[in-house]
Amino acid sequence: MKRLSVLLFLVTLLLEGMCAQEVRVRTKSGSFGIPEQKEVIVPKDITPPTIEILEPADFVKRGMKVSGGPAVVTSASSLVLRGLAKDSSGIARVFINGEEIPFKPTAQSAEFTSTRLLALGDNEIVIKVADRLGNEGIITLPVRREEEQVGGKNFALLIAIDQYDQWPRLVNPMNDARTVAEELIKSYGFTTEVLDNADRDHILSTLRRYAERKYGENDQLLIFFAGHGQFDEVLGDGYLVAKDSKLKDDIKTSYISHSNLRTVVNSIPCRHIFLVVDACFGGTFDPLIAANLRGEDEYKEVTKTEFIERKLKFKTRRYLTSGGKEYVPDGRPGQHSPFTRRFLEAFRSYGGRDGILTMNEILSFVEKVKPEPRAGEFGGNEPGSDFVFIAR
């Protein structure tokens, strides 16, 4: 037992000696067992600041990348721009289009706000931010300012036929329609579509396409037809003659009846529709004229003091035709029909001093044409309605 105790004591001494030797090895590199201190080198900040756009909402965070995406579109003459710049070294200066602007600094960020004036057309807003070590971050924001559009969008469908399969040829309808379309585009900003010598199915399918569209609250649609027209005394209805309409068609299946035209046009979900018909017997679009129940007092007065908002307040279903229950002249070749000639003169007045051309003013141009043009309402027209052309 005594020998075992001595043996355990010797083993213990041996282990303590080994541990002591290991400690000395670990502390050998330093004086008095203290490790040597090494110099720590901190790398210089070379990262540019990041820029986040907070307002307007159309812009998203762009970082350092110059945007090549689509421009934000506005009709306003100025833009309030608010953003946040961040950098670990702190923000020193903020510039917009070369102009230094004030900002609200924090330890590692800066919030800035600036109102920028916009020119008509394309604008670029260049934001440059510098941190305290001179690193710079830059982003470019594209903005396009468009002219403010009073009211809604304007559309025009112009149907013109001067070449017929069986009916006599006309000389002016296509020239009339194209000239009206050019004037609508150039002076009033309309989006136009011209149907050239279309057959019956093409005309009706196009009208159906317009009936399937979606329209804004104040959008307007002008439908213009120039070509042959006919009236059937037996059936008591007027008709538009398409390119493929038969010369002799007692049941009128190859024609477009005015009653059908009223139904189709009235079903188009555009709140403001103006139908213009430059064709023989065009006035029989109104069933009262077709039945000889219409008097001579056709026109409603629209005061010039009404503003566009008031004019577009009511649903519009108005028509204007180049005559009543009678034939109308085609005119001299290349010089427009008498009706379209005066119709164009109305457009080229550009609405006079206020730049707003109303139906009442159009009627003042065409009312002296012979035969007398006819105007009225159909479908769901509301009292006080109007259709306006706003000169650009």
C-alpha cells in the first residue's frame, strides 16, 4: 500500500512538470509571458454612397446604377423630390443637376428634399452625393412632362367610300375623310382610324370593336361617314351604302340601316359620341325626319360661358348630317363636298379666342350649306350634353 502511494505521488509530480513546460512554451514569445502586440491596418473607405428615392412613388431605389428605364410621366410643371443618401463615412455634400442643396444629416445618412422645375418634354434629374472621404454616388432620374390634357382622350373613326361594286363612283369621300383626320390629329390631338372603301361586314365589325373597348369618364369618340346614302319610302328607314351594297336590294340586307346604326353606336360604352354623316338622306338617321315629323328648329343653343368640365358632365349621343331626307352633292373633284368643306372650316377656326370648338360653333359654320344640314340627338343622350374639340 505504501509503495502504491509513493508511485501515485511520483506520477503527479511528473504531470505537473509537463504542464509547467507547456506554459513556458506558450509564453516564450513575449517578455514575462506576455504575447507580442501586432499592428492592425484598417482599410480606407472607397465605397460610394447609396441613394434611395423616397418621393415620388414612381421611382424606386436605384443605388449607383444610372437608370435607363422608362421616364416618369407627369403634366405638372414641377416635381417634389425626396431622397435618402447613406454612407458609413457620413455624407458631406448633395447636388441636384449641379446645384448644391441642403440636407438633414445623421451619423451615416442624409435626407434631402428639393422641388425641381420641369420643361415640356424630356427632363433628367441628376443626383450626386459625396461622403466625407470624397467618394461620390450618382443616379439619373428621367422625367417627361406632357401637356396637361383637359378632359379625356379623343378618338375618331372615319369611314369613307368612293369606290363601289355596283353603285356609281364618288370623287371626294376619301379625300374628305383623310383631310378631316389630319386636322383632328394636328390641331386637336385625336387618335384616328380611317376605313378606306370598306364593305358592310368590315364596317360593322369595326364598330363592334369600338363597342368592346374600355373608355375613360371624359373620353370622346367621333364617328364620320362619307359616301352614298339611301332612303326606302316603303320601310321608312335610311341606309348607309357600303362598298359591296347591291344597287337593287329590296330587303336591304347589303346595306346598313340607320336604325341598326343607332343601336350599334349607342351601345359603344364611350360617354361622349358625335356621329357625322355626309351622305344622301343622312338626316333620316333621325326617325322623326324620316317620318316627316321634324320641324325646322333643329339646333340647341350652347352658351360660350360653359367650361369644358360642364360640357362633359352629361352623356353625349349627338349627330350631324349633311342633309335631311334628300340627295346631297359630292362636290367638285379634289375640293371636298360642300358639307365637308364647311366642316373643315369649323375645325380650322381652332375654337376662336378660347380654343374650344363646340357643336354649337360647328353648326354655325355648316348651317348655310345647301341642302340644310341636320343635327340632333339619339340613344341615351342627356340634356345639356356637348362634344368639344380643344385646340392644341
